[in-house]
Amino acid sequence: MAAVKKMKPGAFPKNLRHACHCLLGEFDALDRDRTLFILPVGSLEAHGWHLPNDTDMTSAVVMAEQTGIFFARAHGDWTVVLLPLLNIGTDELPLPGSIEFSRRTVYRALVEYGRSLKRWGFKNLVLTNGHGGPKHNLALDDACRTCNRRYGMKMTSPGILVYQDFIFGKKFPLLEAELGRKLKPFEKKGLVDIEHAAGWETSIILNENPELVAADYRDYGSSMLSVPESVRKAARFLEAVVKRIPLLKGTLRALGLPLEEGVRLLLTADKMYHQKKPWFTYSGDPSVAKADIGRAWKMAVSKEIVRLIGGVYIIGERKPSSVVSNYSAIIFLRRDFMHISFWAIVFLIAAAAVMYILTTGGAAL
């Protein structure tokens, strides 16, 4: 399977290992404080007519391997252990070939993964992920917060947090540095959209497994939706109102997009998750894809992840639960918020019931 393809042994630093190849004694000898586990998480999902169903799996594994290599080279006193792909996910495109799990199942699987590592004294775990579905990423984020709180772990999920900055064009200079050339205007335009089986992912597979990309990928043009000016104007007005509300202002800032652009992305997501024929099979522009963009993406994204997680595991200036996807900025969608809200409502109902009983009982006397 393409997503679990092994790299040549010489490509790995000596302090980087595969968990599935470790013997019992080797595993038990690992320094509990200076061992970093990296777990790629991804599932089978339809990716247009031109990409294989394991595209998200491949992205997660590539991200894990290259991040592991960079981290191991930068920190020779640490051991990096690559865990095998966890083939699970939710919020998949509802098309033939997609395998869908519930958000709860994904969350519980990752919490159990963390619990198992903590059982033997390990605490440092990074999740890599190439799937941008909100429920999927919230499940990963929720699992990180639970394991960090419940087991005292340092569990992070930086994949989509970093990847989205590239998707929305915020990190083009880093990509160009790895490319050794400037992106052309049509490439920049084609790469900025909700990414699904488009310029980024097609580039990744062209670099990793070009034989799996259908030859007609250049025939698929931009799927970018045009939003009526009246809707854009309403979004700009609403954004001005939202910026006056502290909690919502912070959420908007964390998401990192103007509300006007957010509306367009929501309309795109609606087409993706509420399929009608003809099927909406990709989002973006596959025709701008190139293998060198896929290679540059691998290097630039992995370096950014290493920089980000260094603040958690090396410098200690960042809290682990802060290194999660931008979707966690939408507080009311988080599992911890929903649980607190549920128990708060239960408490208020119980308190109201007690007050009612005491009040009516006193009146009767």
C-alpha cells in the first residue's frame, strides 16, 4: 500500500526508529522523557476521479516520516519513534470508497492510544494528519486535551494547523524557498481554496506515487465558487459586528480568515458534504499540480511542524493542548465545552428542582 511504503534505511538518522520493528528490550530501554512518538492518522476517502483513496493516508505518513527525520537530526539526545498508520477518520466525503467512522470512535481510539503509551511511562506523542474535515480534526484535538489532562501527557496535533497556512497562501515564501523558484500567479491562484484532491494533494501524490495519479488530472480546472456581491457585502458587515464582541473576535482571529472568505468556504464545504449528481469530487484546481510542489510541501510543512512542536517538547514555552487545529477556536464545538455545558444544565435543573420543592413545601406548611 502506498501510504505505508518504507523509506530506505539510510534515509533515517540513527536516533529514529519504527515502533513495529522494535524488540521488547529496545522499546523498554527508551528514555521516557526524551522519546517522541509520531502517529500518522488517516483513512480511506474518495479523492476525485484522478487520485487514489489513500491520499490522506499518504499525506499523514509523509508528514510523520519527514517531521521525524528533521526532529531527530535537530535533537540528537532524543529518540524519535514512528508509529504505524492508524487507519481511521471521520468527516469523509460521502462518495464510494470513503470509509467513515464516528467522531466519538476516532476520539476514543486516540485516547486509548495515548493511555497505552502512558501505561509504560511515555508521554510525548505527535499526531500527523492530512485530512481537513472539521469533525475529524476536533476528534484529534479532543483526544489531545483529554490525554494531556487525564494522563499528564504532552500530546499535540499540529498537522492541519500548519497545513492550512499553506492551503490559504500564508506560507508561500516557505514553499518557494524549498522550490528554489517563485510560484507563478496561476499556481498561487489555483492552490488557494478548500483543498481536496486539488493542487496540493495532487502534487503530493505526484511526488510520492506518480503512477497512481490518473493521466487526465490536468483536464480538471478550478472548482472555485463565486459568491454574489450581496452575500460578500453582508459578510463584511457581519464581520464588523463580530469584531465588537470579544469572544467571537478571538475566534475569528484564531480561524485566520476574513468572514467573507469563510462564507465562500462554507458554501464549498456544503457542496462537498451534501453530494448531488453530478458529484462534487474535488475542491481547488488539480491542473496546477506538479511533483516539485509536492516535494517542497513535504519539506516546508515538516520544518514548520518541527518548529512548532519544539516549543512544546524542547523549549517548553507552549502548552501541548494549544498545538491543535484551528477548529478548536470554535469553542462550542469542542467535546470539553459540550460536557461542561451538559453538566452545568443538569446542575441548574437539579438546583431549580430543589428550590421548587423547598419553596412549595414551605408554602404548604
